[in-house]
Amino acid sequence: MVSSPSPSPDGGKDSNLMRRILVLGFWVQGFRCLPWMAINFFVKDGLNVDPSTLQLLQNSANIPMVGKPLYGVVSDAVYIFGQHRIPYIAIGAFLQAVSWLAIAILSPSGISIFTLSLCLLVSNLGASIAEVANDAIVAGIGKQPTMSPKTSQSSSSGELQSFVWIASSAGGVLGNLLGGIAINRYAPQAMFLIFSLTVALQLFVTITVHESSLNLPKSSSGVGIRKQLSELSVALQKPEIAYSIAWLAASNAIIPALTGTMFFYQTQYLNINSSVLGISKVFGQAAMLLWSIIYNCYLKSVPSKKLIAAIQGVMAVFMLSDLLFVKGVYRSMGVPDSLYVIVFSGLLEVLFFFKILPFNILIAQLCPSGCEGSLMALVASANALSFIVSGYLGVALSSFVGVTGSDFSGFPQALLIQAVCTLLPIYWSSCIPDDKQAKTSKKNE
């Protein structure tokens, strides 16, 4: 049973403090792109690995993200000093600060791939724990009844979702912009140190706040891990939920990711400046921010199934465009490689996430009351697992066509296969329920 706190004179103060905690948490979440951009150059130039090893490292480091449902259930059921959100944010910040500090103080000659992989795993474990706790706060606030009868609960929740989305995008824009500039002037370790200090600041700010001051809804102490797992199991027994999540995971997993190969092609073969790559990522983050605005203003009425399938088709078109780019078609038309990388590569990198916004709204309509946090964590976990599988498939595809750090003759063939695989999930889009079916299902609960 969930009880909402009664209104208090300090309600506005509590709301402002809660928003500051969320802004900081989601901003740091977006700012994580700063050290991850440096990792690519650190591994390529400092450890002298090939594209396949880089991509294996990138995707294997995301394995802790798959455990998000477990972190969500534990944070829902296990209280630490009477709190079940703030301590987990602090734990996540601590793990990130320690792991990035360790990478920062070790020289390339003194760190092995194994040690680096271990540090990145710990960092992503901390990031995933903090993300789950932050998402749970957003979900909890969204479930509270609004004080004004003129304001609907759904609109309040949607406003908060947009608010934290903007904070995350702002962190991503700044992180990519600073990364693109700093990578030419400083060693990657400097960027690792900057992020480590940033997360340490988040840790300090977080531990000075007690959860009771945030005025969050409190769950009954009788709810345990078994109860949370039972509610999640009931939700997954609904075919429309299970099939939707399966489609989302398959639509990503079936696409062989070639990010490591493309990074080597752009930096090693075309000698694209790192600042261009930074601007490209900034452009992508700005597109993410613009996408949320466009969706909220103009696309809410578009059926989710059609919108998600359309985004999948656009992804395939962009991948075919990458094929033309590698073949030199745009270059022969007078389009500079740097311009293509900034615009098209930046957009393609974030297009995978465009479909998550309408998908999450659809899942929220389908989700039974009481397990929103656990189910959304499961969706995030399935998404993370699908990207890991996609990365491993990309490594296999690159090896199959004979792409290496110095030989990209088979790269166009790999991009063509990638585009075809991207189109296939459109034929399975019937697994995604219509919005009317989702609303009907919600009403029948």
C-alpha cells in the first residue's frame, strides 16, 4: 500500500530540492559521454588495439546495465538507514568516482585491457544503480496526486520527464563539446580526472540530503523483494507487454553495430579531427533534445506503432547513407567528410534512442499499477542487453568481411548487411499493440 505525504508549507521548498537532486543526477548521466569519448582515443592510441577489440570493450562494459531490474527491485525493497533512493544514488556516484580516478592515475603503459575493463565495469555498475534510483524518484513523483485540480497527474509526470530529459541532454551537449575540444589539448587521463571529480561532487551533494526532505511517497515496509518480483511477473504475463519488450530488444539486437569500425575508419583512414567527432556528438544530443520537443508538441497523437516503425525505417536509410559515404559518393559531390560526420553520423548515433520515448509512453499505458519502476527498469535492461548483442554481432560481421584497422575494403559490404538487418523488425511490428488497445487494457485493470 502506498501512502502519499500530506501537503506541507514547505512543499515548494521540498519540490525545489528534489528537482535540484534530479537535475544533478540526470546532468551527470548525460555528462558521462566526456570520459567515454576519451576512452576511445585512450584505447586506440594508448593501448594500440584493433577495431574489434575496441568494440568488444565498449559493449562488454555495458553488461552491468543488464542488471537494472535487480537494482530496481532491491532499491524498492531494501532501505538503508531508512532511505531507499538517496543511498543508492550515493553508492552509484562513489563507484563511478573511484573507477574513473583509478583509470586517470594509471598510465597507458601501466594498465592492461583486463584492468581497464574491470574499471569500466565498476563504473557502469555505479552508473546503472544511480540511474535506477533517479528514475524511481521520477516515477514516484509522477504517481503522487497533484495539488491542483486543474492539473492532471499524467501531465505533471510528463512535465517532469521532459525536465530530466533536458537535464540529461544538456549534460551530453557539454560533455561532448568539452571532450571534442580537450582531446586535442590534453591527455585522456585529464578528462577521466575531471569526470571523477564531477561525480565526487555529486556524491558530496547527495550525502548531505536526507530522503525525508524530498517529500517522496513511502512504500509499506511489508513489501519485500519477493512481492516486487511477483508483481513484475504478473505484468510480464500480459502478452502485449511481453511482445512489445521482445520486439524492442530484437529490433536492436538483430542489427550488427559497427561503431568501433566506423570510429577507426573516421579517425585512422580519413584522419577526421577529434573536435569534429565532438561536434558530431553535440549535434546528436541537440537532436535528441529537439526530438523530445517535437514529439511533445506534434507527434503525441501519432500511433506509437507507426511512429516506432517509421523511426526504424529512417535508421535503415541513414545506414545506407553511411554506405554511400564510405564509397566516397558524397565526397565526389563536394560534401566534406567532416560535414557528413557532424550531421549524419551524429544523427544516426541517437536515432536508436528516438523510438524509446514513444515506446516508454506506450509501456506506461500497458503497465499494471504498482510495478512501474520495476517494469521500466526491465525495459532499460532489455535495451542494454540488445545493444550488447548488437555489438558482438558487429564484431563478428567485421571479422567475416575482413575489416581491420588498416583494411576497410569490406566495410561497404558490412554496412549493406547492417541496413538490411535494420529493416527486418518492421515486418514484426505487429507485436506492438495499438494505442487504443493499450488504453483499453489500462481501463480494464
